[in-house]
Amino acid sequence: MKKIRVLTIGVFVLALFFGGCASYDAFLPKAMKDLNGAIEKARIEGADKKCPTDFQEVVKMRDDALKIYYACRTEAGIEKAKAAKEKADALCPRIDSDGDGVFDDLDKCPGTPKGVKVDSKGCPLDTDGDGVYDYLDKCPGTPKGVKVDDRGCPLDTDGDGVYDYLDKCPGTPQGVKVDSQGCPLDTDGDGVYDYMDKCPETPKGAKVDGRGCWVLKGVFFDTAKWSIKSQSYPVLDEAVEVLKRNPSLKVEVQGHTDSRGSAKYNQRLSDKRAKSVMEYFVKKGISRDQLMANGYGYTMPAATNTTEEGRAMNRRVELRPLR
């Protein structure tokens, strides 16, 4: 046993004698190994390309530390190796310029304002996916696929206060009041929007024309006469029922003609026709106090008098509510 111990010591002494005081890496101190590990890590992370000058300086420091170490200046070599490792660990420092927690080299959205929450790419959150970051979004929670403006609010093309994706009546004219569905108001429920209704406050059940006026369509007289034809009775009876359901409603029975003939003739004819209709209503149980009749000739046309169709629309009996 004694001989083996002596032999081992002898081999070690011979190694030092022939190869210097630190010939084998097996005897390389931990500081040297740590340095080599730090350099390799930096190389894998791309330091040799990102900051090649600093990388080469660390490699040179490692080589110098080895030379010093193998020159038997052991402590000096170790200190040099430690200093080189510190520099290797700090190679190409990763910067987070906007302080969002994502390093600049990974940050797809640099310059994010302070305090704004970001995703793993460094981009501000866009929770509703409308393309406007949450911190700028004035209308969070927009449904998926809805087009928005630069504030993140759904488009309201007609400016009626109802977003396009909810608007059942797009294209409403500017300034027209609408309901919650974006449709213009129809206060009297006659099917004609208030802003187009020439005869507001028509009673429920009254049939109106495109102007929203209560026209007794289907009331006929002989030419130049004011006797009501029997085929008109169903239309007149419908009007009677509406008047009976609204006993407090007063109406003006208006007679109108087309423009053929003189003004005086047409005024007289329209007046007699209006009075004939009023008398029919009275016979059917409507109070005279609820009615008045007037003829207007061709002074209040509902359509053009240049076409047969227009003239037919102008020859009419109209009931105008009086409030």
C-alpha cells in the first residue's frame, strides 16, 4: 500500500515537471470551467453575432486567463477567469425600452405606453379582437366581426345613434329621430314614418296613402255628380267604425279634384262631394259635432296632374283629424 501511494505521488510530480503546473484539464479549476460554460451559453444565444466585438474580447480574456494559469500563476489566472465570466454573463444585455416586461428583441410592439398590459409579444391587449387596443378602446366588448372606427366603436353610418350591426333601418336621413332599432318614429302607427307623414295623428285602423293621410280610397261618384255610388259603401263603413272607436276625434271631410275644369267648378263639386260623405257618416250614427266638411277643388293635389294616374290620386275624399 505504501508503494502504491509513493508511485501515485511520483506520477503527479512527473506530470508537473514535464507539462507545467497545470497541464491537464482534469486539474482545471472550477472558475475556468464556469467561464467556458458562460462563453458557450453566450454563443448559443447569438452573442457572437449580436455583439461580436464584446464576445471576442471575452474569448481573449479566457485565453489570457488560461495562459496565466498554465504559466503557474494559478491565482492570477483564476481571478482573470472570474472577471471574464462576469463579462460573459453580461454580454449583449437584453433591454426592455418600454418597460412592458418583453425584451426589445422579442417585442413586436415597441413603445407601448407605461402601465399598459401586453401579451407575450409585447403588444397591448385587444380583448374583443376589433383591432383597437384595450387602452384606446372606447367601446370594449364589441361583438366578433363587427366593423369599428378608430376609437373601437361600431360604425353608425347614418349617424342615428344606433350602431350599424343593430340598425334595422340603415340609411336614415340625418337628424331624424329613431327608436332603439334605428328605425324612424311612426308615432301614429300608420306605417308612414313621422318625418315623411303629412298627416300625423291618424287614428288607429285608418287606411292611409303614401303621404300618411287618411284617404277613402274606393269612394266613387258619377262624373260631375256628388251622389255616392253603392260600391263605395264598404270603404265608408270602415271609416265609420274607426270614427265610432274614437268618439272624441273630430275630423274634417275634405273633397279634392284634379285640375281639369275651372277652379270655381271644381271647388263647388268637391264641396258637395265632401258634404255627401259627411251625411253618409251621420246616417250611420256619427255625431255632427264630430264632423265638418269642406271642398278644396284642385288647390291641394296629392300627386301630379300631368298624368292620368296622378289625376286619379287627386280626385279623392280625405279625412283630416282635427286636434
